[in-house]
Amino acid sequence: MNIDSIKLLPKTKNSLTPFYIELLEMHIQLKNNVNSKSPKTFFEIRSEIILGNKHIKHKGKPLYFYHWINSGIIYLNDILKDGQIDDNSICNKLKNHANWIMETLILKQSIPKSWKAKVCTYE
């Protein structure tokens, strides 16, 4: 995951102990200090993880569609065809088709515009 705050993690069924919460906070802080730049090149953008990404947010929160991960949709490159998000590719890969149209729409709206422009042109 590529998040910038522990508050953005999805809620768990079991609460974490203070030790693990502190450990996660330190890991996130360290990771953000080391890897703080946003991807800029064609290849960096296409290799970005879709879910839990601090750059791909809907209403200020990263996306978490767990059935996408279970279906093998992990990277932005997994859903792109000719520089565009391919709805047919997403539908064919998903094992659980419930709500996939809305999730795809949310994803399309959440990807930064600069990324969309960059993946359309190979540089």
C-alpha cells in the first residue's frame, strides 16, 4: 500500500493493539520520507498500485476494492489498453461483478489528470 496516514487504512474487524498501531504509523512516516515523490514517467505511472495508493483517492480516501486484488487487478497497467482504462478488460478479469461499473467510474474519477494525459502518450 502507498498511503500517507494510518487514518486512511480500512477498518479492521479486530482492533489493533497500541504497539501495532504505533508500528504502522512509524512505517508509514518512514516510507513517506523516503519515497515522497509522485510518479512522473509513463512507466512509473503504469506500474503504480491502484488500491491503497495515496495518489489515487476518492473523496480524500484511497480506494480499497478487495475483490479487484483477488481477481488479479493490482497495477494501473492491468486495466489499461491503448492508454485508456478498458472497461471490458476490467469486467473480464473480475471474479465478482457486483458493483463493478460504479467502482470503475470511481477509479476513473480518482486517477490524477496528469497521469491520464501521460499514459495516453508513450514518452
